[in-house]
Amino acid sequence: MTAHRITDDVAAPTERPSRHVPPGCGTDDRIARGLVDGDEYCLDAAYQRWGRLVHGLAARALGDPREAEDVAQQVFVAAWRGRENFDPERGTLPAWLTGITRRKIADALTARTRRTALAATLGAALEHGNGAADEPERVLDRLVVIEELARLPRVQRDVLRLAYFADLTQVQIADRTGMPLGTVKSHARRGLRRMRHNLALAAAGD
């Protein structure tokens, strides 16, 4: 991964004649200050120096090298986008990157748990013990879920649709919608709680 690949997710970078990290990004302090100043070479240097650390933390936590690669890229994209929030006078760049990594790992684990929990919860509520061969009932189950989503307030509905039908993480939803991450999480929790309540009532009525 290079600075060009990372920043492709943010904005098209200026073409550079050389891929070598310049001497100005040779020390940890220069890398940190260059990153804050928006120097893509220093972003590249940061990845070269601490990319393995970030990937290792993610791989140990997630147990999936591919998912760890995705998290590592998300970390450096987030570092690039949020570089103005980093103050070299208050902490080191690797410590800051480690903090971002932990948050991205938590998001990845939450997304994984969310997908598993939703499948189990909705499956138990909607299958009613029918076998997998009951294809008409399976189609109806999906229609019920879509109908329940339609009953939610617009923001909750939009967040859950992006999460479960577009398969976006909460961080990606926040980026796409412009909502703060905490707001996205709050809407997702409320929407799921309401859906589970309505489905439980429907099952009891049946």
C-alpha cells in the first residue's frame, strides 16, 4: 500500500515523479509533522514504518488476514482524513495510529457481530421452525423484514438499509451520510430495537 493508494479513497493525489520517501520524512518527528501538513510522502513513510504494526494488531484481534488488511487501510485513510486532529506535541504518531486501529478493530468486530446477530434474530423470528425447503415462506420472510424497515423513522431506516443491504460498516455509513459515527450507532441501535420489538409482537400474534 502506498500514499497514492490510501489517498485515492479521499481525493486524487498529485502525480509524483518519484516513489521514494524524501529525506524530509526520515525521522518519526518529521513524518508526524509532514503528515499533519498534508504531505503524501510522509503518509507513505508512516505506512512503511508502522503499517506492519497496525496490520499485526488487527490480525491478532480479528483472526482474519484479509479483514486485517482492510482495517489497516481504513486506519491510514482515517489518519489522513483526520490529520488535523493529531498534535505531535501531545503524543507520538504510532500511539495515535494504535488508537485509531483499536477503534477500527472494534468497528469491524461490531459489524461482524451485528451481521451474525441479525441473521440469528431475524431467522428465529421469521422462520417459525419451517425447513429450508419452504422457499415461498423464505420469500415472505424477506418481505416482512423490508416491511418492518419501511415502518422505521427515515434516518433509522436509511442507516439499517445501508448496513444490511449495502453491507457498509458504521464508519462507512458515517462517511457517506455525513453523520457523526456516534449518531449512526445510535440510530442503528434504536432501529434494531424497534424492529425486534415489532417482530416479537407479530410472532406472538401468530
